[in-house]
Amino acid sequence: MSEKSFFLSSSIGKKISMGLTGLFLISFLIVHVSVNSCIFINDGGITFNSAAHFMATNPLIRLIEIGLFAGLILHIIFALLLTLENKKARPIGYEKINGAANSNWYSRSMGILGSLLLIFLVVHLAHFWIDTKIAVFTGKADNHNTFNEMKEVFSNWYIVALYLIGVGSLLFHILHGFQSAFQTLGLNHKKYTPIIKKIGIWFSIIVCLLFASMPVAIFAELIK
């Protein structure tokens, strides 16, 4: 077995790989929320559609998108493998576990939150990503109106509710994952760790509030 194969098969290797892919996905969230926030300009979707068109058709962005999906798939795979390893290492649970004494509830519920987030991601891709890609590959990207799609999708209260649940799952997922990723990579210091934790909290809140406010604002017809 090569050193690379041994590293990826080891528990620490999976954790480091999961941390790296997690940070890569966090960097994508910054870009994604920045582009989507263009709807708040409230100019009938002109600025948002221009930004969305650029993201959908730019060759470099499309190449990065491949890396994004690869990172997402690897993140999910490593999460599943680590969960199975943990269960295998401790097949019989402790008689009494006081989990709250050592961690937050969302830290102990990453499996559930991750599953909800995955379901939300599939729904989100079905609503927007697939139609955009069809328009790009059929040469109709110039006429594709993502803003109108958003208005149509978020005119349904139950879809808005589903998105809010998904964004809520994302919030708690990042709250745990942000600091955990740095800690896994060995970037743990009594002076800098509290700063990283605070950045993670504010990042999680700001990003998720922006994501949550978009469907709510459209449903409430504050954005037209």
C-alpha cells in the first residue's frame, strides 16, 4: 500500500481530507451568497441575472465547478466512512452518556444535519442548477432568466419553509465544521482558536441569514 493510500485509509487522513474539502466548500459559499445577494439590488433581476449568467458561462468558473462537485462528493464519502468507523469502534453504547457536558447538541447531530443538508442540496439543484445547465448546453444561456425562476419557485410557502429548514441545517453544520476543520488541520492555539471560533460564528450567522432572507423576501414580494 502506498503512503497516499495509507493516509486516505487512516482515520486521521479521512479527517484531514474532510477538513480540507469542508474549507473548500465554505469558500464556495462566500461566492454563492455574494452572487445571490445581487437580488437585493431590486432592479428587476438585471444585476442578478448578469452575475448568474457570468457564473454559468465563464470557462474558469465551470472548471472550478467540477472541483466543487468533487470536493462535495469526497466530503460526503469521508463523513460516512468516519461515522461507520466510529460506530464500529464502539458497537455498544455507553450505559449513560452526558453528551452535553462535552459538546453542543449540533456537534453530536452532524449526521442528521448533514442528511437534511444533502436533501436540501438535491432540491436546490433540481430547482435551479439543472435548468441553468440545460440552457448553457443548448445555447440558450443568454435568454435564461434565473431571477424569474427564483420568483416562481419561492412563490410557494412550503418550498420557502423547506429552504429555511435547509439553511437552518447549514447554519449548525458550519458552526461545528468551521472551527473543527481548523482544529483537524492542527491550527489549534490558545491565542488564535477563540478568534477562529468567533469568525466561524459570525460567518455562519451572516451567510445563513442572507440565504434565508432571499426566499422570504421574494415570497413577501419585497423583491420584484
